[in-house]
Amino acid sequence: MSITDKNNLIEIYKRNRFKIPYKDRLISFSISNLESSDIYTLPFAIITAENPMNKKCPDEINSQYNKKLEEEIYKLKYDYKKCVGEEGNHSENSFIIYNIEKDAAINLGTKFKQYCIFYNDGNELSYIECETRTTILKAKVII
């Protein structure tokens, strides 16, 4: 991936908003626009299986990929909920997976051919590149 492509992705990740069911409401946040919430005290990852390696796939194929990811999350006995990531006109169905360790989350992202995952360790939110396991974008949590 070229530097320009990577920089473009980082700009997209900055604008990406997650919509997550939490307690009795839907919360929405992006890494560059955080509101105070106790959700950040819980370690979690947000992962999708859609559009592997950022290559656009038809909806029915993405649905099959996400079904396999959900089966894997269930098999591993993680607490999770469905959520959505949105940027502009593009959205991806995802899963918020609670109490998953960073390495396990990266391994899931890698298994499902994702360029990166979103991870919260309780202190810092980050986008982590799966292949290199490096943080490409981060922000401090606001509780």
C-alpha cells in the first residue's frame, strides 16, 4: 500500500462513526469526535468481515462473511452485539466484542482478511493494522 493510500485510509478512519447499542440507547462516536461515556471503561474491539482488505464485495457475499465471523465470535464465547460503522455514503455491518484481548482481536481481523480493526483497551482507542500489528490512529478515551 502506498503512503498516499494509507493516508487516505487514515482520513477515512478519522471520519468513520460507529453506532453501537449500549444499555438502553444507541451511541454514536468517531475516534476524532468522542463524547464522555462509560462504555470506554470496557475493553472492546469492533470488527467486520465485510469487504476483505478494503475490496468492495456484493452485499450477499459480505453477509456470508459476517455470518462466519459471528459464528466464530459465538464459538469463542465472547459477549458481543451487532453494530455499524459509517463514513459518508458507505457503511459496514460490524460486531462490538467485549472483553477481548488486543492480540485475539487482531487475530480475528487477520483471519477474516481485514486491513485493520478498532480497539479500546480502556485508556486508548485505536485503529490497528492487522498485518503489521501497528497502531495507525489513536485517541485517549473520555469517561
